[in-house]
Amino acid sequence: MFTHIDQNNQPTMVDVTDKRVTLRMAMAKTQVQLPREVGPYLIGQDVVLSKGPVFQTAIIAGTMAAKKTFETIPFCHQIPIESCKFRITIDEHFLVTIECRVKTSFKTGVEMEALTGATTAALTIYDMCKALSHNITIKETRLMAKTGGKNTLLDRPLYGLVLTGGKSQRMGEPKALISYHGKAHGAYLADLLGQYCEDVFLSTAELDQWKGTELEHYKNIVDLKPHQGPMAGMVSAFNQFPDAYWFVVACDLPYLKHHHIEKILCDYRPETFATAYENHEGKFPEALCALYSPQARDTLLKFLENDIRCPVKVLKQQKVNLLQLENPSTLANINTPEERKHVHH
């Protein structure tokens, strides 16, 4: 059913009154093929004409357009744009690639704002360069990613993995079955990721590890090397779905909430190995609450084959998009009964 048509077949704006405010992101991409005539005017990564720097002007125009999308597209909501960033590159064949990433905290998404921004930037490049030649082509424009709403769209499938294959020796009982939010924590985390991922799996040491428990109905991916640490679970997941993004979380994070997931998804960079929070004290990536890109698979496997089981050691050597936590205790691991006593809800 078309959402801009009411029950009487009259045009209407979608009512978002009852929707939840979430952190949302959308990224759009378009390309402009410029002619050879721009060559003499190419200085660094911009085309500089008598009218001014082309790409810088395009960024200004695209940003202005994104902020005013609601004035152009019928029934678009007036959305508070909190961030609008562009990345414009040009290759040796004078093919210009424009990426526009828009973020907001609102009840509806910013796909149209990102598409409008990218398209307007392309039109601005055309307008500024047409004096050199009209042999300019604006190529495909498409939405590359969107997060924070009912559906998450990345350039590859997104799956969730809850690491539950550990022995929980220090806790004395399975950490995945401890209840912090009215249900087994493994279930809480799987349900949390399930709101953003196409599918969610529990990483387990054996196929029937959770038979007869609250977790028995969740899908499993059995560790290829049981009890070899979280790296084994992550590699096993990548082996099953090698072309996917994997949002990996440990099962001992009682303070993890929606907005922590949403921030990672909104700030992910497809060209990086992973997107993760930075540990406040040690200044290292929090490897067990992170979004891993498909390119991470071969590297993780190589380290595991060399008996390096600590994912933090891997991330320290890779290109990681590091994010800051407002509250450093958010990713506190609860590993012992004593630590569990002090968990506040």
C-alpha cells in the first residue's frame, strides 16, 4: 500500500506521531563523468575554474539542498539535519564520485535528504563545468545505506552474532542465561540486534548447547574450533556468510542499549576493517561490540591460524573507525558473581 494515499485515495503526509525517535543515517552516491577539457583545471582533488573551486561549491550547494528537501519533495517531513558530510573524488578518467551522508535524531529517515544532497552536488558540478564542454554525463544515483529505522540497508547483508560459546568459568554459570532485563541476556542481545540485522545467530561451542533453555529457539553457528575464544566464533560466522557485515557482541554486556547499536551503524565506514567504540582507559578498540566489514574475514582467519585469539590485537593493526562513548561503563564486562551484584538496571 502506498503510504502517501489515505483510505479515501487522497494524498496525505505519513503520520509519524507514534514512531520512536532514533539516530538515523542515510548515504547516497552519484557519479559525474567530466570531459578531458577539465584536465588543465584539475588542482589536487578539485577542479578550479574562474567561477571558483568546483567541488567545494558543490558541497555547499548539496548541503543547502539536503536541508531544504522538504520544500522540494511533496510530503517530506521537515527533519532536523544534524550532520551532512560529502566525499567527492575524481579519478584519472575524470570520473567524479560523490557521496553524501546525512544524520538526524528523528522519527523518520533521511534517505531523500541524502539523495537530494548528492544529486544537487552533481548538478552544481555540471553547471560550473559546462562552460568548458557540455559533454558531461550525470550517471547512476542510488541509496547506498540507511540505518536507524525499521530496516537497515548497507551495501552488503547485515547479520548479528552474539558470542555465547565461552565456558563462563569465573561466573560459575552460563553468562548468556543470566537475566538483567527480564530475560536471558543472550536472548536480550539477540532480540536487540534483531531490530537492525537481517538475521541473528548465537555463536555456540556445540550444536545443542542451549537445548532445553530459553535460548534453544535461536539460530546457532557452531564454532569450528570450540573453546578457542571469540575469534573462533567470528571466523565461523564469516565462513558461513563471507560477504556479510557482522555486528558482533559479547554476551556479558548488561548495559548495551539501542542507541549504542544505532551509533555504530550510523557511523560505519565500508572501507574500514571495523567500526567500534574506543576503550576509555586503554585507548584500544572494543572488539566485542563492533561492526565488522566483509573484508575482515581473511585477516581474522589468518590470525586465528597463527593461534592469535585476541580480536583486540587484530584490530590494533587494522584500519578501524573508532567512536567515543559518552559513558565509559557502557561496555563493562560482567564476568564474576561479585561484579554481577553491582549491576544497576
